[in-house]
Amino acid sequence: MARADLLIDLVEAERRGDKQRFRTLVEAIIAEERSNQHHLVADRLSQIITTVGSSDLLARDDASSRVSEFLLDLVPRRRLESLQLKPAIRRAVEELVEEHKRVDLLRSHGLEPRSRILLDGPPGNGKTTLAEAIACETMLPFYVVRYEGVVASFLGETASRLDAVFDFARTRRCVLFLDEFDSIAKERSDVHETGEIKRVVSTLLLQIDRLPAHVVVVCSTNHSELLDRAAWRRFQLRLELEAPTRVEATEFLEGLKIRLGGDLGLASRTLADKLLGASFAELEQVAVDIRRRFVLELPGGDTREIALSRIEQWRMQAHP
């Protein structure tokens, strides 16, 4: 365990409200625990500090520094209850979260929680937000793979960078998110792809296979038809997030009215009808834009006229 003097100093720093000293001491404890091969304790300390969400207290070890170019470390804030989801999808995610919260019970029966999720659907319908909510509900750090850092002009280097990302993730309880998974896990039977790209895909799938159950890997795709066929069997949970129906759009807009604290110019059902085919992200964008314009035009703003103009703008952008 960490030295008694470090623990005493830690309590003193917290009592005085000395955040800089507190951070220094926490980092020292994590470093000491790692040097003593107490990786679970060190990882748990890093996890707690990351989940708290204070940039002042964000712990970093040497491994974190080495992969900072390849991973974006985000503090998850979206709760599952705040998302508009179909009942079957909500139930599936709630069961997944329960599995990770009660992992000790599962392991006492020789079972592991599911930890590989594929989210499929058109853009703007909550795939990234759902991945964040999974991290928030399981109280795990949320790491997003940065393809601009991972994908190199030399594909052999790409494979080694993927190795570094997964080597880092394997030693931590976390949620690892790979957006636009189809861009890196393309079908290997495609005659137009080079042998080197196929080796990158093979490396990626092998690394996913090797991930322990305490790493929840969430992948999302807008083009599932492009995924390598072998990728599908890697995922224990496959969820399709579709564009909202009229009823779902109406409910979503009703919730936005409450959250934005004001009228949107038209009844939610009417607005949903006029925005038929819009994604959840587009519905929110239009609603926020209506409220923004209304506030700027106070005291004489006409929300109905503003709403109609924003609907017309959306139609022009959606169907140029």
C-alpha cells in the first residue's frame, strides 16, 4: 500500500483545499502503486479521479502520456435516462450496465459480463451519445479512438499504433469507443483493398478478441454493409439506432420544450410532421435555433414565423 506519510499529506491537502498539492500527492500514490505492481489499485485510483470529472485532478501515468495522441479522454456526462431510445434498446443497455455493476456475482458463477457492442444506424441518431451514456452509467473512463492519430501514411505504423491503444486499454477498466468503425474494419475480400490494409483489419479484430471483459468496447457504423464479415461475430450486442418515427420525434420535441424552457412556435406533433425524416440531432438543432432566434428578437419575436423559417432552412439543407 501507499506510504502512511503520503496518505496523511493527502488528507491534509484536501482539508486545506490545496488542489495542486492534492493532485501531486495522488499522482505520487498512483506511481508508487504501479512501481509495486499493484496495478489494480493504481487503475482504480485513476478511474475514480477520471470519473469525478475535474480537470484539476485528472491523473496521468506514463502509459496515458504515450497514447495521448491516439486516444481522446472524455468525462462522460450523458445519463441513459436523458436519451430517447426504443424500449428494446433501452432494456438491452440497462441489462448490459447491470452486468458490469454486478460483475462479482457473475464471476462467482463462472460468467463474464458482455463487453463488445456494435451500434448501427444513420448519422445523428445517438450512437456516440449512447456510448457516452454507457460509460456514465458504468462509472468508467471514456476513451475515444482518434483516427487522425492512429491512421498513418505507412500502414505498418497504423497496426503498431492500434497495438498501443489496445495494450493501454487492456490494463484499465474503461469504455473504449471506435466511431465510424467501417472506415478501419473494411471487408477484407474487397479486391480493391491492398494486402497491407487487410493486415490492419486482421490486427484490429485480433486485438478486440484479446480484450478482457472489464474493457467495454463500443463501435459505431453508418455503413454496416462495409464491415468485414468476421467483425460481426466479435460483438455480443448489436443495436440499431434508427431515425425517429413521428411519435418518437414528437416525444423528443416535447422533452426539448421543457429543457429549453419555452415554446417552439408550433405544436410538437406539427413540428415533427414538418421535419419528417430528420435525425434526433437535426430535431434538436432546429429546436435550439428557434429558441435562439426568438431570444435575439425579444420583445417582438414571433416563434411561429421563426419556426416556419427554420423548417424551410432544414428542408433546403436536407434536400439541396
